[in-house]
Amino acid sequence: MLRIKFTPGSKPVMLVGMLGAIWVQTIGCDTQAPASIEFTRLPPAGGGSGDILHTIEGRVSGARRGQRVVLFARAGVWWVQPLVEQPYTTIGKDLTWKNSTHPGTAYAALLVDENYKAPLTANVLPAKGGAVKAVAIAEGRKPEQPDPKKLNFSGYEWVVRQTPGNPAGTRNDYRAANAWVDPRGFLHLRIAGNSSEWTSAEVSLGRSLGYGSYRFVISDVSHLEPRMVLNLSTFDETGPNQEMDIEIGRWGEPGGKNAQFVIQPYYVPANVVRFLAPSGPLTLSFDWEPGRVSFKTVRGSESRAAAGVIASHVFTSGVPSPGSEDVRMNFYIFYDRRTQFQRGAEVILEKFEYLP
């Protein structure tokens, strides 16, 4: 744990230690001990990514009632963390604070009054003074790279995710042990854990396939709890709304339709088509061409059987173009206070097929 203390009237200094170069500025609230803020856990350095979350922690001293922490990560400019809708971090009774942040080359924590309005971005961090009572800035630590894990499924090599992410705005921790291929050649994705910690599974292709036909054959998914989501997608994180999804999930609702076709952004009503995925094996597919994508779900593993069509839809607006996208299969937990998470689960993908 890194601890930094200052005496009243001290000036900003730079310290170099295990967490990298850290600058801490303090300002007193009154004639008592000056307020200060420090990091006790720093994330690794990294480029800006909306798909990765890290834990960041620290503590304050000299804080007053109603004050809180605002976090920033530097990726070109400073971005408020962890989300635009959640720009404030509460301070515990023991004067510690903890939250999530997207990766950046550096991180900042501000101790602020309750009337401080956090900006979405900043070229230069707010200076101490007024509503800003203390500032800590730290370079991200050198990333610890887990040993990469890859697996072969349906004739393709897939990368197994081992870093945290925030699908649908929900932090998920991913474990390599939650994804494997059985002797039949079927891919297993698992949500595992207990009431204190749940972990998810994701595999990605790591390269673009471009326009063509994509097919996913899955076993029964009717047993999934309301907060579990299976996402089958093409995703390009180099630009906004470069994503198409087939999703199995109820988003916390215990009943109703449990699947959807999506063209991002999802908040445009015309970009989402909900349907009910029944029990038993299903073939989920989309045919992607310039300015058009046709989604379809059929019973069983034979997409040619028109009589088995459960749902279909054609999007002709907002369809992305190929670029740096890759195919991802993500089995994760959606945060929702209305339902409790009871137990883990597993989904089985029997086959993935791509035809140009």
C-alpha cells in the first residue's frame, strides 16, 4: 500500500515508487489539518477502451461531511470515471474509497465538495481551490500480462478473455477457466462463482471476416437466469456504434421475451427487435452485406428449414461497414437490483460457421 503524508503548508511534490510517479497536491479546509487524497491501488497503464474496467482505490484525510471523490483517466484528454452517468465516488466511514476506471496512461483523483460539477472531459485537470480540496495524479503502473490462452473451435483460433470488462455498463471479471472445448468439439462458456464473486466467459476471433454469413448453433438456453446474457456479435472498438448483436437475455426481467437482434446504438427503438427463444437447440445467424444485415433464428441446427423459423428481421439503416471488427461470444452478468443472482450456468455452442 502506498501512503503519502504532508504537513500543513507543504507544497506539491513528486514521489517515485512502485506505483510510478505520483504528484499529490493538498489544500487545507481551515486551520486544522489540510485535506489530502492518495492512491492505495493503481490500475495498469493502457490506451482508452470502453470495454475494459480496472479497480482503483485510495483514501483521504481531512475530508468533511458531503465531500466525495471524482476520478479521471487520461486517454488523449482526461475522461471522468467510471461513467458519465456515475462521475462521483463515495468515501467510506474509514476514509477509504474504491471504484472502477477505464484504462488510461495516467489516473487522477480529486477530493471535492458536494456542489462540484464534474466535467465529462478536460484537457487540463481542475486545479485545487474552491470546491476542489485535494488532487492526486499517478502514472499507470506497468501492465501485468496474463499468459495468453487460445482455443480451437469450429476450425478457428479464439482468444480467451482474462481481463475485466463492462458489457452493458456492468463490470464483469473474466476467467480463462470459464471457456473450454470438449471432446466433441463443442465450445463451453460458463458463469461461475458464489455470492461474493462471480466470473464470466468470453472468446474473440481477433480478426475481421467482413461481409458474409455468420452462423451460431447453440444448445438449450431456456435455463438462463434473468441477469445472464449470451452475446454473439461483431464488435469494432475503434469507432462508435460499430457493433451488431444477437443476444439471449432478459435484462433482469423474470418473464417475457428473452432474445433480441440489435444494431447499435441500442437506444434507438428501430435498432432492437425482441423475440422469444424457445428451449432446445437453435441456429442464430445474420447475413451481412453493404447497407443491409438480415438476422434469423431457427429451431435446431438446420437453417434451411423455413418451417422452423422463430424470428427474422432485416436492418437497412445504421448497418456498419467492415474494418477492425472481430467476432465475439460473451456470456456475462447484467447488473439489476430487481433480481437476485442464484447460481452459475453454462451455455454450449455446437458450431460457428462463416461463409463469405
